[in-house]
Amino acid sequence: MEFFRIKRDIPFMRHALVLNAVSFITFLAAVFFLATRGLHLSIEFTGGTVLEVQYAEAADLPKVRQTVESLQLGDVQVQNFGTSRDVLIRIPLRGEAKQSELVGQVFGRLCAAEGGTVGRQESVTAQGEAVSREVCTAGSEEPLKLQRSEFVGPQVGSELARDGALALAATIAGIMIYLAFRFEWKFAVAGIIANLHDVVIILGFFAFFQWEFSLSVLAAVLAVLGYSVNESVVIFDRIREAFRKYRKMTTPQVIDHAITSTISRTVITHGSTQVMVLSMLLFGGPTLHYFSLALTIGICFGIYSSVFVAAAVAMWLGVKREDLVKPSRKETDPNDPNAGAVV
């Protein structure tokens, strides 16, 4: 399926040096911000307390956020979770503070903000166990309920960070092996440089703006790796086909033809994907905000890197027809008068 077809090849590789110089400067800037400012890690990595509170009516998030921040517990995060009545509160690690005391302090302040008082309610589970929980009452009503509270220790956070880094390394290694087997080692090197370019720039954005880096953002980065390599594979495949079909073309001409022939497909695929991701960014709320933001940045730079980074690096590594197409017996036989002829 094609929306349009460009009949004349666009000389992308003519501008490859300038565009890759821009990419290199952007890459260095991202590395600089990562080294100097670092990532603003969420409590999944640093440790902290999570509370889920359910209000009787739609929660007033600015009021909830102001109430929790008045306790001066650090960089707390308040967002809707599921419905407009459910609120998720994340509190960073607070030294030696006990989780039960911290939860009680926050829940008590939220209850007081609704004009209620905190008490304890005894109940019996289906297994016959006695359970005691804190309740907020305002007259005969219960303006909010404490649904759950969890504590993430720093040890668990460090394990998650290590496992996330291993997942990223394993994904990169798998992509490189796949490209080396399917195409040629020069394409594998070019593809992995382009993928690392995308990942580092995404992380650079998060370091510069100090956006929260959570497990969902890590999942988005891994998704971008697969998405970017898919675009590179399509272009590499077209390069191989062009080498087989056009024997008199130079390597830059073959790459320009391959990229030009995939532009319509790129517009359809990436355009529809970007519309979906932007919908999550605009209407997904705080829960999906940074996840969709990472995908938005990754898709834009993934298109750019596949064309101007991966293809250009492959060209500079000296990829040629013989690397991808095995010459036939007639082509290699010097005594054959028709060797190299194209019918």
C-alpha cells in the first residue's frame, strides 16, 4: 500500500555528513546531561511508600497534592489511578521512618482535609481472621478509604535498576546478533549505533528536564529499540534488493534509492503510530504521560536515525554489493563473454 510514489531518488547520503555531525553533537549533549544531572528515578528504583486512596466522589487532585506536600515529605507524586475517585500517592524514602507511621500521618492529614477524623475499624475476613484498619469518618459518611499501602525498599529498587540495565543490554545484544545473521556485520554495527543514539537521546531528554524515570519509561525505551530496528531492517532489506537489481549504481545511489522507495511506507506506519502515541500523551493522564512522552521522542528520533545514522554508518563502513549478494558462476568466470551482463 502506497499513498504516493517518488519517481526520482532523493540524495539523502549527500547530506549525511552534516546531519550526522548534528546527531553527534546532540548525542554528546545527552551524555553530558546524563553525567552531570543524572536521571530523576522514581521510587521503584530509589525506594519509598505507595498509598492508594479512594474518595467517595471525584478527587480534587490539586487539593490532595497540596495537602500531602504540606507534610514536607519530599518530592511526592499524586495522580489518578484508574477512576477519578482513586488517587495514587508516591512518597520517597524517608530515612528510618516506619511505613505504618508515615501512612498514618498522610492518611490522617487527608482525612482532616475532608473534615473527618481517623479511627480504627475491626472486621473479620472470610477465613475467620480479625483485621484492623484505619477509617476516615465525617459524621455518618466515609469521605475516603485507604485501599492499600506498600513499601519499596532501597534494596529492591537497586535490583530493579540492575535488572532493567541487564534487559537493555540483552536487547541490544540480541538486535546486533540478529542483524549480523540476517544481513552483514557492517549493518549490525550501523544498526546498533543508531539504536544507542536513540536510547541515549531519550535518556538525555529525561535528564535535562528532570522528568521522572520509572519502570514504564524503561519499558518505552525497550519498545523504541525494537521499533527503531524494525525501520532499519526495512531499509537494509531494500538496500540488499537494490544491490541485486541495479548493478551499475554506486553504494550511495543504492542507499538513496532504498530510502526513497520506503518513504510512503514510513509515512503510513510512523504516522499512524505517532497519532496513537500522541493520543496517550494528551488524553492518557499522568499515569501514561512519561511513558507516551518517551515513545514520542523515540519514534521521531528512530525515523531520523534509521535514515541518517544507520544507513550512513553502513555506507562509511564500506558496505558493497559483494557483502550481500553472492556472485553467480557466470559473473565470476573471466572466460564467459556474458559475465556481468544484465538482461
